[in-house]
Amino acid sequence: MTAYDRAQAMVFDAIDVVNRQLPAARRLTKTPATVLVGAGGTLDSLGVVNFVLALEEKAAAAGIAVALLDEDMLVEQSPLRTVDSVCRHLAARLA
């Protein structure tokens, strides 16, 4: 399993956690192209926080300490923009 595959599994697990808190019409799909934040994004500010916390917990359970709400994450081209960009960002820390 590649670092990207491991990252994607953690991201998809975090999506499952967040989706349990969202109404059916706002649930995230588990595809790389899913937009999380920004134009066309599904998550509001509380949803972003819940997603980040769930993902950080999944990473910690795998033995990876990662902080996803640092300054580098809160820029216009944020790695939180899409599922794929989060997976690539996390995979770089797993490698």
C-alpha cells in the first residue's frame, strides 16, 4: 500500500465521521475530486473543524502526528481544498 493509499483510507474514514453529522443532501462523496472548502465546497466552518479533528485522530491512531490547521493550511491554495489535495498533503507526511 502506498503512502497515498494510506492517506486516502484515513481521509475516507474521516469523511465517514463527518457524514454522520451532516444531513443527507450535504454529505461528502468519497472521491478525489470532492471539493471540501472554498468555491463549491461542501463544508462550512464547523464542518471543516470536524473533518480536520477526525482526520488528525485517524492519523494519530496510525502513529502519525499531523497538525492540519497550521498557517500553511489556511491559504488560498489550501491543501484542504479537495479530497485529493488533502490525501497528497498527508501522504507527503507518511512517506
